[in-house]
Amino acid sequence: MFGKLIRLYSIPCADYLKALSAPPNGGNHTPEFTAAARTQESHERAMAMSKGLAALGLCALLDEAFLKPVKNDFERRRLA
């Protein structure tokens, strides 16, 4: 689903793969990625990213003044 949306719009997002300490060329669905994802460092980074995304979502839900420029920027980029 997300891949289909990416093709339709330019959607800014947080790349969880950047949070993990995978070796070069150790992309998703590889033994290298699996090994890297098992580390405590990767777990801590993924948790920090998850908390940041949750906080961002909460701000968007609770603060219309925060959400309005986000929506405006999304529409501007979508129409570009």
C-alpha cells in the first residue's frame, strides 16, 4: 500500500532502515540486515524512531495549528 502511495505523491517519511545499524549493501530482506536488526543498538534506534513518530502523530492529532502547515505543504507538493 505505501509503495503505491509513494508512486502517486511525493510523501516525506521517516526511513526506519536508517535507524538500524545494517552494514553497507545489507538492505532489507538479507541475512546481513537480519543480523544487524538483532542488535541492542538497532533496537534502541528503532525505539527512538518509533517514539518520535508517535509524538509527531500525537501533535498532529491534538494541535490544529501544528497540522495546518503540514497539510498545506503536502498539498503544495502533491500539486507540483
